Amino acid sequence: MSKSTPVAEELESVAIRFAGDSGDGMQLTGTQFTTTSAVFGNDISTMPDFPAEIRAPAGTLAGVSGFQVHFSSRDVLTPGDAPQVLVAMNPAALKASLPELERSGTIIVNTDAFTKQNLAKAGYKSNPLEDESLKGYQVFKVAMTSLNRTALESFDGLSNKEKDRCQNFFALGIVFWMFERPLETTKDWLFKKFAKAPQIAEANYKALQTGYFLGETTETFQQRYIVRPASLPPGTYRKVTGNEAMAMGLVTASTKMGKPLFYGTYPITPASDILHALAPLRNFDVRTFQAEDEIAAMGSVLGAAFGGALAVTGTSGPGIALKSEAMNLGVMLELPMIIINVQRGGPSTGQPTKTEQGDLLQAMYGRNGESPIAVIAPATPSDCFDIAIQAARMAIRSMSPVMILSEGFLANSAEPWLIPDADDIPAIEVKHPAGRHNGDDPFLPYKRDPETLARPWAIPGTPGLEHRLGGLAKAPETGNVSYNPQHNEQMTLERAEKIARLADFIPEQEVFGPEDAELLVVSWGGTFGVVRTAVSRSQRAGQSVAHAHLRFINPFPRNLESLLHRHPKILVPELNSGQLALLIQGKFGVKVEKFNKLQARPLQIGEMREVITQTLGKG
Amino acid sequence: MSETLTNEITLTRKDFVSDQTVRWCPGCGDYSILAQVQRVMPELGVEKEKIVFISGIGCSSRFPYYMDTYGIHSIHGRAPTLATGLAIANPDLNIWVVTGDGDGLSIGGNHLIHALRRNVNMKIILFNNRIYGLTKGQASPTSRVGKVTKSTPMGTIESPVNPISLALAAEATFVARSIDSNPQHLAEVLSKAAAHKGTAFVEVYQNCVIFNPDEWNALSDRTNRDEVTLNLEHGMPLIFGKDKDKGIRMRGFTPEVVSLADVSLDEILVHDATSKPLASILGSMENPEYPAPMGVIRDVRKPTYAAGIMEQIAQAKAKRGVGDLNKLYRNDDLWTVSAREENQSEMAGELPLTLDEEYLDELGRAAVETTPVQDQLTEENVSALNPKVPITVDAGSSLSRAIRQMNRHNIGCLIVTDEEDRLSGIFTERDVLMRVTGLVDDLAHAAIGDYMTPNPIALKADPPIAQALHLMSLHGFRHLPLVDEENRPTGVISFRDVVEYLNRSLA
């Protein structure tokens, strides 16, 4: 054992934040670390945080791109509150990320980037590496740019600029060493990615190795961490983001229906990755359609649903605003379809790359007239897979649009996914009425199934079932245009009852924690991980608290009302100003304590625990 | 199969008449268009169930209700978007879009452009009456400059859009024009549109008898219409007039009307429906300056949108095989958590399961050549180490209480148990040093469960000392819990116990 070999400290979990200019490749660096950790067997959770501008001015706070990965030897539900390690590629990255770093955390900085000019751009009056401002942190100063250039000296074909682009892999190498990660996964990826430019692959790999060896051979780093593989249930895993899981869920649903998947959409952050994941899957009979606008995307979904496909669109809040007209027609036509809203910060254009839960009431009520649709929300990135399949089943059962409320946080975050066996996923039964001949009873396009109240899904091409649908008020059964007041009331109530009856089809609400808990925390969507972790820790600290996380919001699970009355106190934490709280209060008449955050950022475990304690303490 | 292929489709006009009462104003031009569409449909050779009519909003958009086919009366301006989705979902259908100048060119202008450029297989009939009828008489995007309407009492001040020029600019593959007052011509144009593969755009001059009744008088007057319309036939010279005595020739970049008495037939333009420049010229010729061109202005073949998608699907299936979900799920870096590892952590130290291969190898080697100490370590069991009685706490215990207990019992580790007294974690003095000291402010309110090592490796029953040593050296443990068959803690051995044992043995 040489003298310089540092002590390896064993940690249960670590959160690392990679931060640099949006052009520095921080997302890539974070992704590589995540993949390697996942393959190594750690449970992981990630949160990319990048600016809306593709290339904001270099060196400025606006241009800082971050990627946080939390990996652990035990079950991880969140990307971690405060990271313990920060890799800052320039002063702006340091300044933007420092407030979130754990006190006494570790900082690895690229000293070459701490020039007068860059310090000024970040708004530093003096160099934080030289003054007292980083006191209490463990700071590792590495001249990454010059060391990296020296390491790549032999690469004659590369300009300095191209060499500097490898800097992120140099930084990654250091972190790989710190956390004892193997280099193979990243090496394989590099040589696959740059198969056509082997020199680039070589240079990046060399940078990665040099960073790793730097850690191994210099005495700069006195600390090394080991995070052992997590104990997850047996099976084969991969890492998956919410958008990837959503795309795979949709293809699974269409395959299980025996139908083509039609995905009509218009590019919008943070939903576009669903399109990117689906577009290459033509061999699954996936028919993606990039429409001229959000309105056209929704219109095309109506047409495809009429034609008998699994018809889906994906967008974010501003897109839903444009789509509401055609969604409303979907309610009137009573055709099955799925609308995915990957929520972002609002209102208006808001914060395209940030997360929020501000569109719940828009989903519930954002259409003219009485226009109920089913609303469901995934809890975790991998849950998007199950939710997509569930949405298809609900849409077909109710012959009605189903909205999935995902979130930017879920869409871009990754977690390990226990890969299911496709053969174990049950088929989704689709019934189309058979053709008719002269002399048969006339076809009644709005004759409802007595159990589900769904109308028949008769598709063009079926002889004898020719019928006209439209957005005008209709008579029952025939669906003919009717302005009869009784008809209007009957049809409106039936459409509402049809959605309400989906409650017979969805699972009952589960509660985590004791039945007699004083406080029930009720959450929905992407806050699951934080709230569950906080509740679990509060329980372990002896507090009387339970947690109900809603995946089904319209209709609510059948037993929700009795659960709400079972616990003396209800707390609803949301990343909005209290939209679920309003629904629950309005529907069930229970008193609800609210905890709301409007910072377009996920909740934090620490603050959640504080609110639980405060709520329990209230009289 | 051959039966269905050879089966003649015998339909009549009546097969396309729905049971709904037509509710347009008496004298409306829409009646004529409906009648011609119903007349043409049986001649298409298409099964009735494959025909779909889709409309937006407006007078013309009531059309689908009157056709006994599949149909959707959709929303204002959006009919092409529904038609596009339907054509992609089912490329075999024969889809018609019925729209008007307000629906198609104002609120739905964008969709019209993109449906045309994509060449989706749909026939678009645009009823142009140059007025908003259903909303009772406002100016439309095709109203002429100066038109006095309810919304423009002093006359419009906007230039109108030319639907044909717009369609050509959008790269439409089939562009034609007809008029409601000439049923024969209208039926011919609709038949040609129906035969076109791709988006066919047909502008129909249509009379709004209530709000814009005189708009097409000149073109509709039977006695004079041949003087003011130019009937286009592919390959034929552009000649018009009751006596076929006038023609169109080019003068520089401008078409001009000439008398055939003065000009040789060679100079007269010959219609070529495949020529885009000629189509642009014809599209720009507006009455009354020119005779209004009627008939097929442009007709070219390009692949349709849905055919393109289906071709890609076929290619992808040929190249990669029909999609396999299990392969899709696994198309990424994978790792496997085996049941063995799982048992290792959860079942805590069941002997055969905790022995990894490296250890077995070592045991194998040891059998060949062993020292007396090695023999002793593999023969004697951990009970010889005099394991200590475990001090257990539950996960909710506070750190301050835990540390007090460690001090009181003078021990380096606490065993954490669940409600059923089963092993759930271990908390050692090293944890105090690394995770607690200086990091946790309020020890009284921090639960040990948050700082312990969960599901620690434990020894079950009474295994050889060698195994305990191996686990300690492999993982760097200073303490190892012992558990019974139910995973309930029965003892703890520490590094110190091993040292004392060795001291005893070597003495």
C-alpha cells in the first residue's frame, strides 16, 4: 500500500452534481456516470437541469447546465436534496450550484476556467478559490484545461478547441476514480458513438483515463468513496427516463391491442423525447406524425382514433391550451385517445425546462362546457410505462380521451427499471361491432354498453355501419343532431357517468403507514419519491403519519373518501398553489392543510419533513 | 378472394342519401354540389363503407350529415387535420374534406397548406362564396376589396386570397376549379379529383343566396358564361367564347386575351396540367380581367404521405424484423440482480448462499496445502469466539439514545431490529464517526434508521471462523451479527473477539 493511497470511505449514498456551461457536455457527463453506476448495480435517480437556451452566453449564470445523479446502495426514490459533491467547470457553475451543495461537501473545480473574465461574467468580485468564500468545503483544484491539453498532446489532428471538448471526460475520469467506477461502460459507449471518428473516441477515452489516473497517482485527492451495489429485487434492470418509459408503454399498449400506434404531435419541451423515442419504431407499426401545429396534432389524433388506431398525442401545458378545442370534440365524438401533458413551469411559456404541477385544473376543467375526461399521473419515471398501458385500457373501456399528467422532472429523470417480460403483460381487448346487411336493425352509434356506458367503436371500412359524428349536441342512441333540452342533459350526464364508472376499473387507493395515523399526506405525480422518503423517515422517527399517493385523479379511487375521513389531519403537498387540495376539498368537504412550492423545482425531503412536523404540531 | 376482387360494386345515387333533412337555405348553391357529389360517388368503384366525409364548421360543413357514408362534422378549420390522422391510420379509405372560404382559408389556412404539401390522400372541396354565411354575412378572406358586408359597412380594405394560387404555392399535386351552376362540369371535375392519388384541391364557386347572391352572376349566366370562362383540357389550346373565337397567348410574362381572327392558333397557349409555371399563370388569371379558368389546372403524381409511412414500416420490418417488445425493453445497458445476491442481503448469512466462488476457491486451495492455523480456523466455529449478546434497538430510536447505550454497554455496535425483532440494520462506532459527528445537529431528533447500514450481511447458525474472517476482510467489517433461522439476532462478533481468540490460540 503506497503512502499516497487514500482511505476509501464507504457511503450508503451520494449525490453528485456536474455543472458547467451548456456547451460543456455536462448532460453527457452526468449520463455516463449514471449509466456506469446503474450497470455497477447502484440504485440511481437523476435530475438534469439545463437552460432553456441551447447555447446561452458562455460563462454566464444563465448558461449553466447541471446534471445531478444520486446513487445508492439502498432504494433511491429521489435525486437527492443537497449534493455532496460538485464538479464545477467554471466560476458561473460554481456560483449557481454552491447554494445547493451540502455544507462541508466536496468541490472539484477547473482552475483554468477561473480567469478574470470568467469571474466577472459570473459576478464574482474576487476569486472564490483564493478568498475565504469556500471555507468549510473540501476544494480540489485541478487545472483541467491545461492538464487535458497536455494529455492530448500527441493527438496532432485535433485543434485545441477540439481537445478542450474532451475536458468533460477528464472531469468524469476524476469522479470515476473517486467513486471506484469502472471505465469500460463509457469506453464502449465512446467507441460506438464515435465509430466514424476513432480519433475523437481515442482522445475522449484518453482524457477519461488521464482524469482517472490523476486521482490514482496524485495526492490531491485524499478521499475515495465506495458505494456498494444496492439490493434490488432480482431480475434484469436498465435505467429509464420517464419519456423513454412512456414511449415503451405506448408501443406495448398498441402491440397488446393488435393496433397500429398513431402518435401525432408538435415539438415542445419537455415532451419531444417521446416522439424521438417512438419515431424509429416503424417496425412496431408505429406511425408518428409531426403536425404543423398543436391543433393539427390533436385533430390528427381524432382522425386516427376514428380509423381504429391507438391514437396518442404528447405535449406540454402551452400545447394543451391549443389542443383543448379538439380534445373537447374528442369528448363529444366519444373516441378512445391518450393525451400526454409533460408539465413544465407556467403560466404561458413559463419555464420550458423546469418542472411544475400547475396543469391539473387545466386538465380537469380547461374546456368549454361540461367536458369530463379521465386524468391519471405517473409517480416515478418507470411508472410512466405502466401508466401509458393503463391509459390505453381506460380510454378503450370508456371510449373517451384519457389525459396523462407527467412532469418535466419525471420525463428527464432516470431510475433503474426492472424489465418486465412482455409475454406477462395481458392483452388489451378491443371490440369493434361487426358489419351489417340490408334488413338488419339500423346501427345506433351512440347506443351505450349498460355496464361501462361506452358507445360502440365502429370504424370506417365496416359495411353497413356508416354513421356521422360531430361536435353538435346529439340525441341518445342515434347520435343525430338534436337541440332537445332533455337529450342534452341526458347525454351530458351519461358522458360524466361514463368517466365516473372508471372507478370500478382502477385499483383502490393504497396507504403507506398505519390506519390510525394522525396525519395523512396526500400527494400526486412526480413528488412521490420525496414525499414517500420524508414520510418514511418521519415514521421511523416515531411520528404518526401515513402517505397516500394518487395515480388516479379523475375519477378518484373508490375508497379515497373514506380514507380522507379516517385520518384527523390531511396534508397535500404540491408544486402548484393547491390544485389537488382544491379538488379534494370541493369533492369531499374535508379540511386540508396545503404545502405549495412554485419554484419550478422538485420538493426537498428536508422541507417535507419539517412541514410534516409542523402539521402534526398544529392544534 | 377472387370473388371479392371481381365483384362489381353496384351503387346508386340513392345509396349516398342519408336520412337527415337537408337544411340549407332554399336556392343555396350547396344543393347542387351535394347532388353532383352523390351522383359521382357510385361511379368511383369504391365500396361505400370506405368513403369518409370530413368537414369543419360553416354552412358547407353540414355536408357530411347528408351523405350516407362515414363522416365527421368536426371543428372550425380543422377538417384536414382529422383527415390526415385518418388517412395515416387507414390508408385504404377514400377521404373527402368539405370546407369553405372562411373555414379553409381563414381559421384553417395553416392546415390546408400543410395537407396540400404533404400530399395526404384526400379530396378537398372548397366552397367559395366569398362571404361568411353561417355567422350571417361578414367579410371572408376571399371577399373582394371594397366589399360592403355587416362587418365592413364601409367596404373591405383587405386584399383577398386567391385559393388556386395558394394551393399551387403549397405544392398541391391536383388543383381544379368548377362552379355550382354548371352541374355537368362540376361532376366531371369531381370525378377527376376522385381519380387522383394524393391531395386533390377543388375550388367550387358557390352561390350564397342570402348574403352574397350576385357574386357569381356573370359566370353563372348561361347565355354569357362561355364568354367569361376558360374551360381547360390537358393538351388542348386555351380557347374560349361562345363561338370559340378567342384564345390566350403570352406577351412577355403576361397572358393576354386575343381574337383568333387576328392571331394564328400556333401562338395560343396549350394547356399542360403537369406544368407548374403554366398552372401559376392560370391561377393568377382572375375574372373579369380574364376569363375564369375552369377545370383541372394542375395534375401531377407524387407519392402520398400515408404511402410513404407504410413504405417505411415495410422497410423497417424487412430490415429489423417485426417489432419484438422484449428486445425493445432490453435495448440499453443492462444489469442483473440475481436471486443469490438478493438472498445474501435479505436472508442474511445462510451458509451456502454467502459463500462466493472466490471463497470456495480459497477453501479448495486450502485443502491442498494448509497451515495448522488455517486448519483450526476452518474446523472451529464462531461460537468459539464467545460472541457477545447483541444490544438491539428499533429503527425509530434516536441517535442520542443509541450512543448512550453504546457507552453504557461499552460496545462498538448496535443491532437494529424491526417490529418482529428481525435483523434490519447495524449501527457502529464508525457510523458515529463518519455519518453523525459534526453532521447531525440534533441527535435527539435523528432516527438511527437513517444512519444505520440496512440489511447487513450476517452469519446464520454457527459457521467456521474462517468464513467470518473472510467476510470481515472482504468487506472491511469490524462487526458481524449472528442470526437464527428466523433472522433474529443471537449474537455479535467483533474484530477484537478474533484477535483475542488468536491470542489465546497462539499462546
